[in-house]
Amino acid sequence: MYEKELNQLIKLAPNVSTIKIYNMLINMEQFKGGILVSRKYVAEELNLSIPYTHKIFDWLIKAEFITETKINGYTQIILNKLDESDNKTVEKVEQPKENHQPKQEIIRKGGKTIVRTMIPDF
């Protein structure tokens, strides 16, 4: 149903996480013309950080792939249809910067300190 939009997003997306989030949204059930979902839920389902998910949602809104509204206190995501005359270019939207810094876990045991570096997707 959203094949054209997904193909356009694949061309413009700054990272794979953007495609994963959009793919999750297009496969969710729509309720009264939109999807009732929170950004936190999407982040937890896709195992992404919440601030990074917010940046991706902001990029999708700026690139006009989605529209976000509030209905009775709930967030509703509306998937926008791609106009035939509207050819989005890479210059139109600002690319978010991926944060690939590994997380560190500090373990203190018996007077010794161990720093464990957690590398994502490894």
C-alpha cells in the first residue's frame, strides 16, 4: 500500500533505523486514519534509544513522510501519501547524525573496577 513511499524513503533515509521505524509504522493497524503509538513504544520494540528514536521521528516529519497529531492525549501518526509531482531530494531534509558510540558498563567488585564496553549489533 505504501510501496512508493517506502522506495522513496530507502533512497533518502540517512540510516537503516529510519527504514525500520517507517516499516514498523506501515505494518501497524490504522485506527480512524492514523496509528495510535508512542515514540517510546517504537523505541522499545526496535531496541533503539529513546532520544535517537525522537530524532528519527523528527526527520520523518520534516521529510513529510509522516504527520504527528495529538488526539485525546494520545499520539496519532498519520502516514502521508507521496504526490507524483513532489520529488523529494536529499537536500530537502537534513540528515540526522548517527551516534555509534559504544555504551560502557562499570563493574566494581572487591576493590577492583572493570569497565566493559558494550558494542551495539555485535
